[in-house]
Amino acid sequence: MNTMTIDGGAGGPVLLDAAELTSDPELGARFAESAHGILAELVRAGAALGWVDPPSPDEVAELLDGVVRAAHAGDAALRAAYVGRRLVGLGYWQRYARATHRPHADLEKLAVAASAHGRGVGRALTAALIADARRAGIEVLTLDARGDNDNALHLYRSLGFTEYGRLPDFVAVGALRHDKVFHMLDLRR
């Protein structure tokens, strides 16, 4: 474990990877439930996380089980941010499945509890996931974000991601339409 105690004191949140998270039976058992709470709250508030309606607890548990399995196989990285023993954020990337795309991965989800917004949790999670990608030999890390998600787009640009494409009015949220914005971080340099 990066740290044997999870205090998230003045130094900010403690970031655990998949192995560290699953090695703590109490945290591992509560992780999916805590993650569901964060994701459902954010989606209800209109967050751009890929759902129009909040996901069910079972959907989140199944998603995270798959990511944890992929992380143990070296095909993903998962990070969970804790303050005390309270989950305040999570994020993950997964390698592309196609054989010709295996050197690359997609940052698929990054979510920070509303109560922790503005405290650097998203930046810490993203930086840790980038470092994990470098260690895993990922050549290009990609992501896509909804065009109206200004805070996320600013964060990604500030960490070195560059925009490489945009699909106008691609994301449908009820009657609203938003651009889908593609970003990449070339880790080969």
C-alpha cells in the first residue's frame, strides 16, 4: 500500500490503486456502494459521465468489477481518492481491446464527489492515472468529454492533453445537444 493508514489529512486525499483498494477488505467491500453514491449524485446534477439517468448500484458494481479485473491483468488502472475512510473520487483508464490499439488506453471515467470539488482531487486522480499509464507502457492516453464540461476540459489541457477532434452536437441529453470533444496525451515523448 502507498500508505498503511488512510487519513487524507492536510496533505490532501490518499490515492489508492486497484491492488491497494482490494487488499483492504473493508474498503474493497464498500467501494462499489460508495462509488455508486458519487456517480448517482453527479449524474442527478447533470454531470457528463455517460449516463442520462443515475446508474443502478448493480450497474456500477459490475462496471467496477470489470475494471478491477482488467487492472489486475495489466489492462487498466483504477484510482480511488479517500479523505479519512470516505471515498471522494475515482477514475480509471483501460487499454483498447483491438490488437492494433493495445499500446494505447482510454481514460473512461473521472468522478469527484460534489463535496470535494475545487480541492484538487480531480487533478490528483488524473495525474496518478497518467503516471500509471506511463509505468504500464501506454503510448497514447485518450479521453473524450462533453463540450460544455469546461472545468474538465481545462484540467485535461493543463495536464498536457491536446484536443484532436470534435463531433458537433453529438451528445444528447434530452432535447439538449453538446459537442463530444476528443483529447490525447502522447506519452511516447
